[in-house]
Amino acid sequence: MPARRHENLIFTIVVSVVAGLAAVPMAVVLAVSGEGPSLVLAAIFALVPVGPLLACYLWLDRYEPEPKTLLALGLAWGAFVSTLLALLVQGIGGFVAGWSDEASITVVAPVTEEGTKGLFLLLLLIWRRQEFDGVLDGIVYAGVVGIGFAFTENILYLSAAYNGTEGGAPGGLPGLGVLFLIRCIASPFAHPLFTAFIGIGLGLAVSSRSTVVRILGPVLGYALAVGMHAAWNGSTLLADGAGFIGVYVVVMIPMFLLVVGLAVWIRGRERGVLAAALRDASVWGLIPDQDIPHVVDLGARRRARAFARTNGGKRGLDAMRDYQQAAIELGYLHHRVLQGTAPRNSVRRGQDFVERMHAVRPWISFPPPFPAGGRHR
């Protein structure tokens, strides 16, 4: 347990420091890209889609909540590290290679931006693999990185639109308003969607026993992310920008609905997966069978926490939260054991979760069961 916590702390510190260092030059880039009032206005407008998008990903993540620290790091990575690396590669590469604006938009930007965003997921998979259990985790982490990236990029574009330097925009509030509708209202999901394919590819890799899938999953995921991004960017060059509408309707919306449908379907299976894994774990004496309903059902989780707070105060609530979280982690780890895709340290991790549960179990009590024939809401 101490070794794992040490590794987690190192990852958090390293990524935090990298994001903090990247934030400084990105702040300079933002400062020189426009005047103060336009930047403030652009930042306010760019912030509009952030809350709703984050709420959607947190909803997807409710059955096995990822550590909030990691989600925050993903957001910061996208906002500062990914944007800075992409700007550096595109700027330096363009100066050396001298590629055209068209090549930069359709090839270089998709390759570099998806690479820098996907780098966070790759580092997470290498360093914090215990927090990366499958496709849904990949979609969630990819989403928060994409949200962060889009936020910073939108500030740059919206500020340029306000100043009249973005693609012949009229400038002022009309120019900012048009671009706001396009980027923040009609397509706020663009960057999270592109990077979702990387998350799906990595998620398939960690949840599959096939060597072929483990190799091709991430490669094809990255290729799809770049391809979608390239089609999106390239559409602005077709028919004086009219191609954008065609790609939006024919490609982006269907792919968005497909990924949303996949994510919701996987989320819908989470309760059954967790329940089956914990029932098997209870056979081995890892968790009392009567505790399982208070872990697998979202409503029952909330009621158990409310009951713990009422009867045990803050200490009882904290103990219940820790117990439920450890049981959830145990359940998903046990599922991977049953599927034959468990990580190498699965025995040690499983013991850690059981020890956490045993440590707090004396301090918690669950609500009484519903009477026969009754039903909960």
C-alpha cells in the first residue's frame, strides 16, 4: 500500500509541475494574442460549454468514480500542456519544414494535437494503470483532456474573432458571437470526441486478452482521432467553408451519436458487471453478501451515506465512503480477474482493498432492508 501511494503521489506531483510550468508560457501566448478586454470576454464565452460537458462526463463516471485529482490533472494537461506542445511543434516545424497553411490545418494540427492530448492517457496507462480499467475510463479521461484543450483554444479563436483577425471575421461582438455559436454551441464536443477514439483504443487494449487488440487498439484509436480531426479541419477549406456544414451533418453528428451511444451502453452494463463480480468475490469471503446492494445501486449508495452521516456523523460518513469506494475498486478488479485481463499486481491490490474495507467496517452500519413487497425509489 505505501509503495502504491508513493507512485501515485509521484505521478500527481510530476504532472502538476509540468502543467504548472506549461501554464506560464501559455499565459504569455494568450496575453500577446489580444488586448485585455477581448481576452477576458473570450475566456468568459469559452467557459460556457465547460460546465455542461464536465457534468456529462461525471455522470458517465458515477459507477466507478475516477479520482477527482486525476480528472483535474487531465483538464489541466489539455488546457496547458497539450496546447503548448502543439503550438511549439506546429510553430517550429512550420518554420523548419515550411509547410503550407492547408497542410498545417489538415495534417499537422490533427497529428500534433491528438498526439499531445493522447500523451496524458498514455502516461496514465503506464504510471496509474490501476485507474484505467476499460473503454469507459478511456472515454472519460479523453473527454476531460479534450475539454481543457478546447477551452484554451477557444479563447485564442474567440479573441481573434473579436479583434477581427480570425478568417475575415467582422470583429467585435458580432464576430465573436458567430464563432461562439459554431465552436461553443454547435460543436463543443469536437475535441473530446476526437480524443475519445484514443481512449477507446487504449481501453480495448487494457481489457482484452488478445495481443493483436492490445497492439492495434491504441494505433487504430489514434488514427481515427487524427482522421476525424483532419476531416473536421479540412471541411473549412471546402467550397469556401460550405463543406463544414456537410462534414458536420454527415460525419460529426453520426460519430458523436455513435460514441455517446457506446458510452451510455457501457455505463448501463456497469451495475450488472459490478454486481456479478462482487457476488463472486463474496463466495471467496472478500465482502459480505449483504453489503453488495449498498455498493452496486447508485440510489442505495446515497441512502447508505445519508444513514451513516445520521448515525455516525462525519466519521461515519467518511468510513462509509471509504468502504464503498474500496468495494467498488475491488469489484472492478475482480471482474478483470474473472475476464483474465487483470494487471500483474492484482493480488496485492485486491488485498489492499479488502484491508481498507475491514479497517472501516466496524465504524459503519447500513440502512435496514426494505420490508417484503416494498420497493425503493
